[in-house]
Amino acid sequence: MKKLSLLILGLSLVVSCGKGESVEELIEKGDLTAIRAKKAELSSLQSEISAEIAKLDEAISKMDVNSNFALVEVQSVSDSLFKHYVEIPGDVETDQNITIYPEFSGVLVDVKVDEGDRVQKGQILARIDDGGLSSQLAQMETQAALAKTTFERQQRLWEQNIGSEIQFLEAKANFEAIQNSVNQMRSQLAKTVVRAPFSGIIDEAFSEEGEVVAPGQSRLFRLINLKDMYISAAVPESYLNKIRKGTEVLVEIGATGTSFKSEVRQVGNFINPNNRTFEIQVAVPQEAENVKPNLIATVKLNDYTSEGAIIIPENVVQTNATGEKIAYVLEKESDSTGVAKKRVLETGLSYEDSVEVLSGLEAGDLLIISGVRGIREGEKVKIANSTL
């Protein structure tokens, strides 16, 4: 060690002076021979120092018994809640998403709403020219009033045994026939008025005033109510005993970045023979934002829950030559060292890089989670996170 110190001191002196001159002074002087001589002298000292350092490293390696131990990180095993989810695709739907068609042929004479308007159930959206039906109805109502008066008079006479029964029956039949015609005309005339079948938003308006529209051919409006949306998904029949009404569901909608927690509100009773699935409906909460009909969703159904479970990172589980699943725990010898011990595991379901351990580990075990590859049973290791 004394020799190394002298070498370092000598190197410092040589760098600062040579025949009373520093390296900078030699370079400034421009004497090539002197510069080369100085370089050779410094190189020789550097070689001697490197050799001494190598000897010191070798001695440290032999004397420090912990330096050759594998470096590992450990994690204390604890009980926790484990939930497993099965992921399936779904579609956002609503039963109140319809295209409104006219029920009467004619010219669209009055459109009362625009796209984006909120409307209430029964509100008038548009009117269609009735082609004179209202005038015909007025005439028929006049005839119906006269027929009613005639019938009532004949009824009073008949009750007083005045007149013939046939006169009474004819007046009654005439009144009822005209009244039925009036009701039919009113029903026909009502079809010229387009009303909202439920409360919602006018998402699209397809026709404009002045256009001729016809039943089943001309689209008028698209009406949507976003307050009762749900997600429909097809679940494989193998999960029939695990999924029921009220099952917890996590939903993610990639297109909008929306995610929320919900539950199954309906489970279908029919197994589709083509793909062996049954339908479920998942409620969409009112507070969920950016959710629109026909968006594609990822539905995560909670098909398994275990309380007080032992959960470990899936990547620490190894499989040996006999097919056993194993992991290593640490038996501490000091604050920084310990011995690796193999544990044979029985594992259950895995989800998101974690796996449930059914047997082989207990709460409080120090599980080796980093540096585990290549470790052998009984091997001494050094703890990187020595605070544990």
C-alpha cells in the first residue's frame, strides 16, 4: 500500500514538473524530444499503478466472502384480495335509438325541430299535408251530430212505445256507423302529425319541408335517449354457472378512453347454437362520459374472487424438469445475506401478471422476486433491498 502511495505521488510530481518544468511548459516550449521523454516516463508510472490496483482487487475478492454471492431482491408475502376477470368484447346499445318514419303519404309542410334538440314524449316533431282530410272530418262530425240527435229522439219515442222498433234500430245503426267513420277519420288524420314516441335528442333530421314523404320509405328523424344505455356481450357457455345478475364488471371503451365499474343487469336464458354463447346486459352508469351507442367495449367479468389469498408475480414462478412449479424464498442469516430455499407451489388462476398460490407459500415468507434465475437450493445470496 505504501508503494502504491509513492507511485501516485510520483505520478503527480512528474505531471507537474520535469527538470523543473510542467507538462504545459514543455508543450509551450515545443521541444519534441523532451515531450516524448515525458510521455514515456508517465506511461511507465501508469503501468506500475495499474498493476498495483489489480493486486488490490484480487485481495479484496479473496477476503470479502460476500462479494461472490448472487444479488437478489425479496418481497414479503402477505394475504390479499384476489379477483379474476374474463375479458370479452361487447357493444354499447340502447333500446331507445330509432329512426322515425311517416305513417301518412304527403308533403312535409312543417318541421318543428332541428338536430340536437331535446324533445319530450308526445311532442310534435313535424306535420304532413292531410290532403283535405280535416275538411272531410268536419263534414262527417256534422253528420254524426245529426245522426246522434235523430237516434236520441227515436230512443225516447221507443221508450214511450211510440213509433216502430225498426225506426229505432235504423237510427241507432246509422249513428254508430257514422261515429265509427268519424273515429277512423280522426285516426287517419292523427297520422299526419309526427310525434316523439319517447323523450330524447334529435340526433339526425333526414327530410326537409316541402319534400314528399311516404310510409316505410322516407326517413324523418333519428331519435336517441342516452339515459338507458347498456352493453350487450356474448359469453361462452362454460361461464354459465359463474356469471349471474349482479356480477361485478369492469368496462373499458378504447375509442374514448372511458372506463367504469358496473354489474350484470340481465343474463340470457338462451344458448346460441352457432357459437355456444349466452347474452348478457351490463348497465351503463348515468355518470359515464363519452359513451355512445354502437361503441365497442371490453367487458371484464369477475368470474372468481378469493379473500385472504397469496398473490405473487407470475414471472417468479419456474417449472423444473419434473413439471413442478417452484419459487424461492429467503432464510435470512443477517441483514444483508441469506440462503435460498425452494418451495413447490400449487397455483390457481392468474390475472394481469399475478398468480394466486394455493399452497407452498405462507404470509410472512420472503419471496425472491429479482435475480431468481440461476439460483439453486441452499445457495447463499446477498439482499439488494436490505431494509426488509
